[in-house]
Amino acid sequence: MRKQGKSRRRATRAMLLLLVISCASPIHFAAFQTSLASALEELNKGNVFEGINKLKLTLRETPQPQAYFYLSGIYTRMGRYDMAFRYLSSALQDNPSQAAYYDQLGLIRRYEGCRVEAMAAFNQALKLGMKNEEATLWRHIGDTHVDLLELDTAIDAFRNALRLRPEDAGTHLALGRIYLDRNDPATALAELRTALEIAPAVDGFHAALGRAYRATGDSESAIAILTKGIERDPADQESRYILAQTLLAVGRLKEGRQVLDDYQQLQERITQTNTRFEAGVERAEAGDLAEAEKMLQEALKLAPRYAPALQTLGTVLLDRANVEPALELFRQSLAVNPLNSETYFNMGAAYLRLGNLNEALEMTQKALVIDDEDARHYTQLAEIYSRLSKADQSRSALQKATELTSRPRDRQRERYRSEARRRDDTATVQQICSGPPSP
């Protein structure tokens, strides 16, 4: 899992760096290249928090569309699509002719579930011309056609991507999956073998290749590749299930039953973890903090590094005045997810209760780096400044909190459901799809 996470982070940093440079005109880039280069350096080191901070400082000094665009990409990958859209809107307002901006808009809309709007944005990017990144754009178009179950059109898009970038393992994998779903394992196998030669560590590759080998009657190759997939990522349940079915089909009953048992046990563990977590949140919302603590602790026994449970249990303990244990849970949560503004905010509240004002200030400011549109952060900052006898800073923070609270898009944060902020209900998705959020 750690190797997979590192691979994803490296790929994300590389893609973000390429996109921001590709859309930056020489004149604009030169105007703020020193501060932007410093932010990029932090991101390339894996210091995403520091990179976000420096990008926002860059915008305060010299507002430029490239920095807005870069922040939009980061927040998209964090799943904060509302913030990603607002940064992208600023980039588009300053420079509406950049194809890469419309490609980014398409990604945001696709992840929000607005596939028709996503396709419109991708087509605008095609019209403007993506230059060296046109292959990436065709890949995004293909993925969206898959979402829409338009598989023939998806194949055409992926073929266009490969025409421009033949060594894209992810696109070969996407094609392989389509051919598997269309019951054409021979063609799927050819695509997946090509992907294997290019980059055998692509997410989802082992399960797809295992399916293809099994469908073509090569059970031993299927067993070998699926076993490798599980060794690489023990949480790869798709590979585990296919492996169990393959072992049973070739008569290796004892091994197959053991793998199937492992699969079922892990599935049950996941279900129990989610059930206990949801029960804990519900009890906390009902005011039964003692029972909430019990449920959340049970969830963490099953999954000790489950960041949502660590964050929520820390909040419950903080509300029960168990401040030091709460702080320890918040630290553990940050070790898993260092970009959670809610955790920094709660750590600031904990230090404030302990009277450690400098630590409270540092944590609250970190919460603001990630989410500077949460009124609660400024309210807490105002209290800290007041207790530090910094009246002007306190007054300014309180004014900002009042301003944010008065905005139409401001909404009450759900204290025990901070991990479920994504807009996933049908009504809200429809509202998003019908147009951009209110400014």
C-alpha cells in the first residue's frame, strides 16, 4: 500500500508540474517564476502542504492564472471540487483561451458526476489545442465515454491517445478492460501485455490481466499474475476474488477456499469498520458521546489507520474534555492524511483549551492554508489573537469570519461528518451540473 501511495504521489506531482508549465506563457511565467519555482520545489519533494502555502503566497504577491490553475489541480486530487472550481474560475477569467484550463474543468465536472458538461469542456480544450498534452486530453475523453457506456467512442478516443503517446500504460489498460467487458479476451490480452511491458505497476493491471488469462484458458498465468497483484497490494480485493475462482476452477480446492475465505474475511472487516464508524458518527450527532467513543474505538481496532475514524474519535474525545488523548489521535490522523484542514482546526482548538496559544495559532493557520473559506477557522483565529493581546489581528479575523458566514454558499459544517463533505446526493449533483457554483 505504501509503494502504491508513493507511486500515485509521484505521478500526481509530475502531471501537475507538466500541466502548469505547458500552459504558462513565457512573459507571465517570468513575472513570478521565483516564488512559483519555490512552490514547485516543495511539491516535487512531496511537501504538498508547503507547496499549497507557497502558491497562495504567490497569488497574494502577483495574482497569475497559472498559480490558480495549479491550485485547482491540487484541490481536484484532494476531492475538494468546490474549491478546485473556484480556483479554476479565476484562472479562466484571467486567461480564457488556455486549453489546459478546460481540460481541468472537464476533470472536475466528471468527478462531480456531470459527464455531459465534462465532455463539453473537453471538446473546448480540443478546439483550443492542447499541444503536447493532447494525448492526456484524449485519455480523459475516453474515460468519460466509458462512464457514459459509449464504448465504441471510448475506443476511438483511447486510440487517438495512443497514436500520440504509444507508451501510455494506463490507456492500454483502459482498452484492455473494455475488450474484456465485450468478451474479446484475445484483444484485451494484447493490450494488457503491452501495458505490462511499459509499466507493470499500474493500478488495476493485475486483476485485468488475470481476467484475460483466465478467459483465454491460461489459468496458470492468471494465477501467477493475480498472486503478484495481491503481494504488491494486499488490499486488492478484485485480484483476490478472481484468484480464488481460478484456483477452484482448476481443482486446487484447498488453496482456492483459503483465498476465498481471506477475501470474505477482509470484506467483512471492511463492512464492520464502516458500520461501526457510521454508528459512532450517528451516536455523536445524537449527543451520546460515550457510546460514540465506544463505536469508533471498535472501528479502529479493525482498521487502526482509518483516518476518518481517527479524526472523528479525536473530535469526540475533545468534546468530552479528554484533550491529550484527542491530540494523539489527531496526530495519528495527520500521519495518514496530512491535508485535512479539520484535523488542524481541531488540534488548534485542543491547544487553545490547554492554553498553548502558540501551538494553537500554528495549527489554526495550517487549517487556513488548506481551507481559507471556513468561517470557523477565522473565528478560532480571532479568539487566539485576542488571548495573545493582538487586538487588531483578532478584529480582522473576526471580520473575515463574519464576511464568510454571510456568503450564500457558506453552510454549517457538520462537526462529526467532516470526512463526508463531498457533494454526493442527487439533488446537489444536479445543481452542480446545471451551472457553476454561485460566486
